Amino acid sequence: MRGQPVKLYDPAFNADPEGFYRSMREEHGPVVPVLMDGDVPAWLVIGYQELHHVLSDHGVFARSPRRWNAWDRVPENWPLLPVLVPLPNLLSAEGEDHRRRVRAVNDALDGADPHELRMVATRIADRLVDGFCASSSADLRSQYAQRLPSLLLCWMYGMDDDRGERIASLMGTVFDAGPDSQRAHAEIAAELAGLIAARRAEPGPDVVSRMIAHPAAYTEEDLVAELVAVLGGAHQTTSEWIGNALRLMLTDDRFSASLSGARSSVQEALTEVLWEDSPSQMNAGRFAVHDVELGGKVVRKGDLLLLGYAAANKDPRVHAGPRAPGGGTNHAHLSFSHGEHGCPHAARGTAETMAITAIEVLLDRLPDIELAVPADEVRWRPSPWVRGVVSLPVTFTPAPPQGVI
């Protein structure tokens, strides 16, 4: 029925989000009344200008979930709790507390030498390619794109590869927003609590040790929550960014030159994905500080606004795509969010290092790589929050592991 809230748990949403957004826009405009799992209400902001306004005006659209007026409607064991529950981290903080936390995160990530970061990323990428290059096929999502960011982040945290693989798997469960999401979130927190205890006893040249020593003076609970937030934001979205860019390069003839050595197109593909298949499809969220009109809708004090990055990037009123007018690259997409609560600058740099290195190493090692199934058979993950492929099967000419003649 027209005017009724849109159910985000409708299977059609994951099957065809672009079509779903189009119908939302036609029926409701740039701000859409929606129902999340359990029919919990919210607003989904899909207009570019409206979303830009929400992200810019933190005095009216605040970040803390404690402001939400619908907590009494949240079912027990709600699968979306891990992305909405108030936690002592930069995602929930406001004002000076938020600025303090962002400084700490930026300082801790910036403490990694950029040349060493790229060198370690290259070494991890080569090791992962070594694991399947002697074969003639692989799944680039599960064997490569999903693993490289977690292994590099875990190296930055001072963890070993086994722990990194386990946390990567758990983080995927959290972002799928299924019945096991709360359990997975709790297991990640427990892993990081153990790591913090180890680093307090024996500090090292890693992100966790720098966070412990930072003047921000984190409590134990704050430190666990902050590290989970940074790990989740950096790992999951970067994995999907790599996978989505590889899917584009393997299915779009415009990027065929990249597969035979033209590396300038790698950055172009990564930028296009941020516009057209943003890994950050939707985010929760902002909360109205007082009653306000937005996009022709009356948003009440305490209402939750979901941030529709993917839909806003394709808003036909403003959509220009990855090419800026007059040439050059258009970076005005909202995939890294915007404003005071945008992705910390150090995290953006780290993600870009991971993504560029992952794709360049893969194409250098396996230059004749091809998609093993028709492009329209590549399926997307059933997650309302992230946009990424379920699998990315490829074939190639077998090659010896690096260093083996």
C-alpha cells in the first residue's frame, strides 16, 4: 500500500537493492519510512542533499544511540543490536568525547610506517596468492579479498594470522545481521580483551599498545569497544571494496587493459565502486535532537535515521558518477561518510593502501585471470549494511608460488 513503511527485511531488497531504492524514491522521495527486523521503525535517508545535511549538522542529527525513542520496541536478541547498542567508542560518542577518541584512533593508526604498511600488505598478498596460484581456479572473495584486510589489520594490532582469520570470520557474521550476530560480536570483544591484557604486560610497536599508552586514557571497556569499532569498520568494508572492484574489473570491458598491465585503472575501478557499488550500503545512524522537517517528512525527536550511502550516491538529482565535470576524478561520494563522524583520515589511508596493493599484486601474479561464471551469476551478500559478493570464482593459468622456479 502506498505511503506504508518499507520493510528492509524484504528479500527483494537484497536481491535488487538498486531497484528497491528506485521504487522507494518514486513513492516516498528522499526520506523513507522503513521497518527493520522485528518491525522496528526508522527513517532511511536516500537523497544525496538530505544525507549530506544530516551528516553535516550534528547539532540536529546527533550520533548517540542513547537518544533513540524506540528502545522499548526492540525485541530480545535483536540481530541488529551489535550495530545500534550504545557502546563507549567513537561511533556512539558526541562532542569533545568524540573528538578525543578520533585523535586517539588517528594517532594509533598513523603510528604505522606507511612504507612498512605497504611492504607487509604486499607480503600478505603474495602469501595468499601462493596459496592458490598453482591451481587453475580460486574464489577471490573467500581466499583473497576477505582475508587480506583482516590479516593486515591483525598485524597492525599485533596478532598472529590464526587469530586474524578467526576474527575475520566472526566479523562477517556480525555484518550479515543474522541470529548469530550478537554471539559473534561478544566473541570478538573477548578476543580483543585478551589481546589488551597481553599488550599491557608486554607493549609492542602496534595499534593496541599505542591506544593503551595514548593520553586519551581509555578504560578497559572503552578500549575493547574502540578496537572492535575500528576493526569492524576497516576490515569488512575494505574486504568488500576489494571484492567489488575485482568484480568490476573482471566483468567490464573498460578495465580489460588493467588485466594486462595498465595499473592506472586500478584506482579508477576503486573510485567507481565507491560511487556505484559502495561497500558501505547503509549505516546506523543519527538521532533527531528535536522535531525537524527533512525531505518533506516530519522527523520526531529521538527518531533513528539510517544513512543510505549507496542510494544517495546514485540520487538522480545530483548523480555525476566517478568522473568529475571537465575531467579528473569525482570524490564527492558519501561512501566514507562525511562531516565530524566521517571515517577517520588515517583509516581511509590504510584502507586505500590495502585495496590498491591487493589488486595490483593479484594482477601482477595472475595476469590472465578471468571470471569463471557469467557476470549475471555473481551473487550479492544478504546484508542490509554492506554491499559485497557472496563469491568471486575465477580461472587462470597455473603459476608457481613466488620464489619457486
